[in-house]
Amino acid sequence: MRRAERYTDTLREEIGQIVGYELEDPRLTMVTVTAGQFFWTFAPDRVPVGTRVRFDLTSVDVNHGFVLYSPRGHLLGSVQAMPGYHNQLDLTMSQAGIYRIRCGEYCGLNHSTMDGSFTVTRR
Ligand SMILES: [Cu+2]
């Protein structure tokens, strides 16, 4: 298979993991994400593979951009973390590994150092 085809298949698979925004779904595991200059905190900070997660985001200071990458480095989703608001992103974590988070909105002098990680464990 050509490299471009493999890449397209991978993207299709990962985009397929993104689920809808059902408001009340008991199968969703809430993960509270708090952003601040210049950190991310997660509660809990890990889930088992296959978990459907609702990331619930807020900020303690200024606007930040929550940008989530798969363990293979592909962009999975992005949502703002804003003081006084709760923005949400729903994803099925179908791959074990370390998911990387970068800040996607300039938020101060150390913005470029603002990265974090979220772990998906094997069952
Ligand atoms: Cu930032």
C-alpha cells in the first residue's frame, strides 16, 4: 500500500473515533481539564483503552487552546479552555498510549512550553 493511502486510512480510523455530543450519556467518563499559565491538569489523568471520554475544560486565568494529539502524533481535536466556561470534547480513546496536549492559543510569555499528556492504559 502506498504511504499516502496508509496515512489516509489512519486518518479515517482516527476521525471515526470522534463521537457526537449526546448531552446525557452514562457511558461517558468525565475528565476535568483545567488550564492555567502554563499548565494542564487532568482529573483523572488516565483511563483504560476503549473508554468514551468527555473532556470538560475550563481555565483559571486566560483563554487557552486544548489541542489533543494521538500517540502517533495525529491531531484528534481542539477546543478552547476559557475562564468561567465549560467547553467539552467527546472522544473514544481506542488506542493505548500517551496522548499529547499542546496549547493552541497564545496565552502569555511561556505559551510555547505549555504542553501536557493524558494516558490511555491497556486493559
Ligand atoms: Cu497558550
